[in-house]
Amino acid sequence: MHGEQHYLVGLDLAGRRVVVVGGGTVAQRRLPRLVAAGAVVELISPEVTPAVEGMVDGGEVTWHARGYAAGDLDGAWYVLACTSVASVNAQVAADAEAARVFCVRADIAALGTAVTPAVGGHDGLLLGVLAGGEHRRSARVRDSLVSALRDATVVDDHHERLAGVALVGGGPGDPDLITVRGRRLLSRADVVVADRLAPRELLDDLAPGVVVVDASKIPYGRAASQEFINAALVDNARAGKFVVRLKGGDPYVFGRGFEELIACAEAGVPVTVVPGISSAFGVPAMVDIPVTHRGVAHEVVVVSGHVAPDDSRSLVDWEALGRLRGTVVILMGVERARAFAEVLVAGGRSGETPASVIQEGTTRTQKVVRSTLAKVADDIVAEGIRPPAIIVVGEVAGLAGAL
């Protein structure tokens, strides 16, 4: 190491030649940030990992499939020596030093002229932490700082003013399952319009001055309720407030999110959409039900159960679903579970097909009933299952019993 302390600096590598020698797992970790920085990356290595080869195939990196040779650093602005052969790394570092090009040596950091910091990002900030070669320490501190910024434990008062509406998927219920971006935008909201399926604990983290509109307590019918929500989004955004529409699951999976986007678009209000973990996939996963599995299910269909199979408003071809061999996930289907089970059996699905019901999935009050298609309606009644709950029909629902 050249001295006790490093000099921490940000490099503008956009459009500049960066040479990476070695194509193993170290290169695999370093390449994405170099590519994201706009560097013109040339990789020199006889072999590369499949992930690195994917970057090569995608045109992000140029690969010279051979060993390192004299002259490979010509015109380089930055060099990474990350082969598994110490003598090669030493040669790369020596050539870089002679050419006055900063070089990271991955195997023995102190013998290079640069070191890679543990890097994290938050809301336009790029944080780099160096710990004198103690990689685990720098990574832990980086993680703690980024987490503190996200939770507002460490205050970042410089914020670009956000405008319009963000449709944020809050995930299936556990507040930890919201996306990083969703949580960041929620922390910047002036107004939050939340529905009953959105993770309630997230509201407790909001600043005292944030206005919360509880969309689930609006005393109107379904259509009028949606009109009220649309108006709350548009009116507050037009008043200069940044509005987050916090929804359960994903905004577009039976969440009526696109109706809200249309209302905002017609009013000239800009909208940001943040996808969320859908309960259709996230909840089964939490109770050891993979909605697809090799050799078991090659398709998964997510169905809204808010209307009965024989309802004139239904857009579902239940007869076709009965002929499927894969997985059927029914949302909002508890009240009509018997009708759905019967129509699937009538369509050709065996009554012995495994069927599981998960109530309030991912939350403290989660409840699971494992049954069959023929018995699931009776079991729902016997176990006192109530909404919100999802029903998973298919052989995958029986795989947990083999664990």
C-alpha cells in the first residue's frame, strides 16, 4: 500500500478504455458497475464465466479470448488485474505502473495503485467506503449507511422536488417486501393514498406532516370509491404535492393501477410506476409452494375471483382452465371457492388435485390450509378462512409435503 490512507476519488470513465484482465468471478462482480459507468471495457482472459459471457454476447464488453500480453494496456485509463495467477496480476500491475495507469490488483490489494471501495447508492448519492483492505468491514459499513439513509436514520436534507403521482406496489403484506425504490419514494411523499391491502406498518414510518388518505374507508360503492381515489390523486398532485398511491401487491395485478394511471394522464399529471411483489407469486413462495416447478408445471395462470364463473361480467374461460395441467392461482376467490372448484372439476381437473389456501400471507397472522380441489371449499369453511386469501390449485401445491 502506498501510504496509510488512500485518496478517495470518483472517476468519469464514460467512453474511456478500461482493461480487465481475468474473466472469473471477481471480474463478474466488477464489470456491471464499469459498464453502468459507460466505460469501454476490454476483457482479456482465455476463459470467462457464463455470466461474463452473457455480457459479452450482449455487446457490453469486448472479450479477447487469450492470455495477457505486452501492449494490452495501451490507451487504457484504468486497469483491473483479477486473474487467479499471481504472476500475471503482478505483471499487469507493473505494466500499469510503468504506463502511469491506475491499477486495482484483486488478489493483493496493497500491491496495486488503486483499490475498489464498497459502493452503494441512494437517491442519486453514490457512497464509497474504504477500510484499508478490510473488505468485509467496508461492506458492512456501506450496508449500514445505505440502510440508514433509506430509513432516514441518517438525514439527507438535499432532495430534488418530486412531482406528480407514484403508483407503488407495497408487496403482499410484510413491510420488508416493498421494493427499495418504493420505500424511497414513500419517504418523500407529501400525501399517501393507501388501500386496505397495503402494508400498514409502512404508514407508521411516515413523517408527521404527511397526509394519509385511507382509501379503504371511503363510504361509497366500488365505482364511486375509485372515482374518489382518482380525484384524491389528481387534486393533490395539481396542488403541488407529491402523491404516493400505496397499493398491496403489484399495482397492475388486479390492483386497478392502470385506471389510476389513465385518470392522471387525462389530467396531465405525471406518473411513476413502481412494481411490487404480487401476492400471486410471493405468498405461495413463503409457504413452500413454487408456482412453477421443472417436470411438474410449465404454466401458471392468475385469475381474479371477484365474480362467479356464471356471472355475465366474468371474462374468464373456466372451461379452458379446467383443461390445464399447470398451476391456477385465484385471488379474491375465498367467498366463491366452491363454485370455482366445481367449474374446474367440470372442465376436467381431477378433484384430487392439491389445493392450498393462504390467508394474510407473509404477515404475523398468516394461516395456511392444505387440501384438494374436491375438499377445499369445505376446509375453508371449517378453518374459518376469510379474505384476504389466495387459492393455489395444482400439483405444486402438494410439493411441500415431500420436504
